Amino acid sequence: MEPEVAGSNLVIHPIFLYNFCMQNTPPISLFIIAHNEAHRIAACIESARGLVREVIVIDDFSTDNTAQVARELGAQVFERKFDGFANQKNFALSKVTSPWALNLDADERLSPKLKEEIFQAVQNKNIAGYELPFCNYFLGQKMRFSGLNKEKHLRLVRTEHAHYIGGLVHEGLDISGKITCLKNPVNHFSYDTIESYFTKFNSYTSLAAAQMHQNGKHFSLCATLARLPFEFLKRYVFKLGFLDGTRGLLWASFSTYYVYVKYMKLWQLEQGTK
């Protein structure tokens, strides 16, 4: 059965009509998948002003005013029940009308230098996609180590060459053509508070466990216990998380706990099938 989808009437403010559709704007559409992001989505959309021709938001029936905020900023909003990142993003791609598609999450912002770089990059006819480097912020501070300092993701692609693959989590882009990487970063403001981290923690670990279960992965107590120290040491020691201070310790600890809970939820799913 197809997930429920509802279109919406587009409300465009004159200022944003000018900024998103002016004649010299590159042929780029921005798309965002969102759920209860009213407090962050405006800054995301604002960061793309003057660079993109349209903004498309796929809203997972938010209970706050995410959809209203997005519409007021000139976005086209479509409501669709979340059934996995790949499916949600493929639906977003189906709504894109520009030759290039740019994907951002609501907690991500384009830096001014990256906007300039993207403006030039989409003129290259030999490239099908661009990976964007990420500058990650955790609890209000830039993370310089902890395995977060060299992160990059394929986020800018030619629409006709792109298709998302994967399941509930860990979606990837299947793209035909040459891919290269830009230099300037996306600013990613992931979690402002510890509470916000654990708000998403439960749903993310459940999705990850469900994906492992679907893929036929089995729980092993010994393997799980052996993995936990490695997960912590990898981030805190090997990837120099200790140089990020208290935030580095928190990130390594929380990430290790994430792995633990994910595997225990896999165990729980297996108990339900016996």
C-alpha cells in the first residue's frame, strides 16, 4: 500500500518569489524531508535564498507548524507518511522540476562560500553529482575531531541521473556519471541539547534495528559486548575525540550507547519471531 500523500496549495510571498525564481538563479531545486522541524526549517530555507529556483518540503505529518513555516517562505509542501529515508527522498525527487537537486536536512545550512561554489559547479556539464563536506556542531560547538571532521555526503546531483537506494536507514544515491567533491562546507547544527539528541535517539535506533532484522542480521551477545569498547575507543581515542573536550566525551559515549541499544532492539525483534 502506498503511504498517504497530500499536496498543498502553494503560498508564495513576493520577496521569496523574487529570490527563488529570479532570472539568474541557477537551475537548482532544494528539497527537505522533515518532521516537527518548525524551529529550524526557516534558517535552512533562508540559507539557500538566491541559489535555488524552488523549495520542496516533504513533511511527515508534523504536529507542530513545520508545514506552515515552510509555506510562508515560498516552499511547496507535500505531506507523506515516513516509510524510510530512501522512499521519502525518492518521492521528493519526483517533485523536483529543475535539472539539479540539492538535498538538505532542516538542521543544515549552506555557508555563503559554498553557495558561491555551487553556483559555479552546476555550470560544469561533465559532472553528475557533488559531494559536500560537512562542518558539524554538537551542543552549540564545532566538532573538530571525534570522527566528525572529515564527513562528506553526496547532496547535489543532476535530477535525471539520481535515484535513492536503501531501506529504512542508510540511504544512498545511485547515480550515473562522474562525481567530485566541493571544498566549502555545509554547516550542520545537529543537536542543540542533550534532550534533543535523545528525542531522535529512540526512533533512529528502532529504524536501525528493523533494518538489520530485515537484512537477516542476527543478534550475538558476545559480539555486542566485544564491540562496545571498540566503538568508544574509535571515537574518543583513535579519532581524537578527547580533543573536543566534554563534548567529545559525550559524543563517544552517546554513540556507543546508540550501538548498544540498536543491537538490543534487534534482540527484542528476534524474540518476537520465536
